[in-house]
Amino acid sequence: MNVLKVSRLTITLFVLPCLLIYSGMVFIPILVSLYSGLLDWNGIGESTFVGLENFKNLFFHDPVFWPSVRRTLMFAVFSMSEIPIALLVAILLRRFIKRPNFLVSSYFLPVILSVVIVGQLWKTIYNPASMGGMLNQVLIMAGLDSWARPWLTDPAVAMYALYFVALWQYLGYHTLIQFTGVSNIPNELYEAARIDGAEGFKADRHITFPLIVPIFKISIVLAFIGSLQAFDMVMVMTAGGPAHATDVISTHMYNMSFLSMKYGYGSSIAAFLVVVCLIATLIINLIFNSLEKRFS
């Protein structure tokens, strides 16, 4: 086999344009956001350097911040909890359905819908029965009147209602990822395991999961980071209400930056979110790297 030898200079020249674009779109805005978090600035007029004052107020004097962090982390936990379900669905589709592509595409359909459409759809479903809310009407017809409630205006359940919508929309997304990974596992491995007496979920335990770990990691990272950045679904359905009961980090950042005109303070929230995303990605990579070494 002939190996194409390319000089480092040539590689650098080809990589440099993409690296410059990526730096301009990602790294430079992050650095600007970090610097803006050190300013007292409304985003328009003159700014005043205040050092870590914004972060001090954020961590110790903001009554909305830490509850929003807790909801965001819960959002991430709920999002990651659907990955094993998606893997199970992918395994069942591969094993029992001869032509599963139609079902996989059907499960993926909610993902391609606009978040505005999904949010408005579920707002209608969650409406009180007097306003045509389907969920409450079904509960009343089933004799479960005590379960009916204003799902999006009750602080006790509003956030869980949003969690469910996110799980419903993105289950097909992760199912597609897991199904692609499961489909790439050679059938010969399962046939050999069947000869040795391992089939069904026992074969999945010793063959499917060890080989699917890298794909599983991709879904976990996407679900976790995507949940930390959750914004559009919350804004469409509740806008952070009632009384900040559904505020997450990104909606709190938006409110501070563009509604309260505290751009420097909002940038400090953005800087915190970036750091959390980096730490979470590092931890997830370390965990799955150890798993890959264990199963390799």
C-alpha cells in the first residue's frame, strides 16, 4: 500500500483556514464573554471594570441562580436517563423487526419539528380542561379528576412537564444514534455467542454494550451538553415562569442580559455555563475512557 507523504507545512496550510473560522466562532466569543463578565455594563453605553463582583453577586446574592442551576442539572439527568431506553429500543428494533427503517424514521420525526411547533403543541395538551387541554380531559374522563391540574402554571409540576416534552422530542434522536451503532455490529459475533449458549440480553451484555460504548458516550455528551444549554423549549412554553419556577441557566442569562440590561452580569452567567460544560465533558470522557479500556 502506498502511503501519501505530506509535509507538516502543507497540513498546516489546509487546516489553518478551518481553525481560524472555528476560533472566530467559538474561542474568541468565549474569551470576550469571560472578559465581559468582569464588567458592569448594560451592553450599550460605557462599561466599568468591577473584577469578580458579578461572580460574587451571582454565587452569593442571586436568589434565582442556584435554583436554576439545580433545574438545569436535573434537566441533564433526565435527558441522560433516556439513553438506556433508546439503546433498548434500538436493540429490539434490530432483533425483532425485519425492516426497521420506517419505525426509526417515525421515532425521529419529532426531532425535525421546530421547537416552537413542539412547544405550542404541548402547551395545548397541558392546558386546563376548560381550555381544551387534552391531558386533563383524558384524566377527567378516566375518573382521575384529582390528577388534573394546570401543568404549566403549577410551580410544583411545571418543570417536570418540560422534562417530559424534551424526553419525548429527543428519544428518536438518540434511538437513531444507538440503532446505527447496533446495526454496525457484525452478526457473526451473535452467531458465535449463540453457539456458546449466550443469546438475547445475555449476548447484549457481553457483546452489544461493550462494542456500543463509544456511540453511547456520544449520546451521553450530546444529551448532557444540550440540556445545559436548554433555552428555546423553556422560553416557548413558560418563559421561566411561574415566578421563576422553570428558569434554567440560559433563560436566567437571557433575562439578565436583555431584559434587565445587565449585560456584564449575564456574561458572568454565560462564563459559568461554559465552565460547567467543559468540566462535564471532561468527566464524561474520563468515565467512558475507563469503560472502553475495561471492555477492550
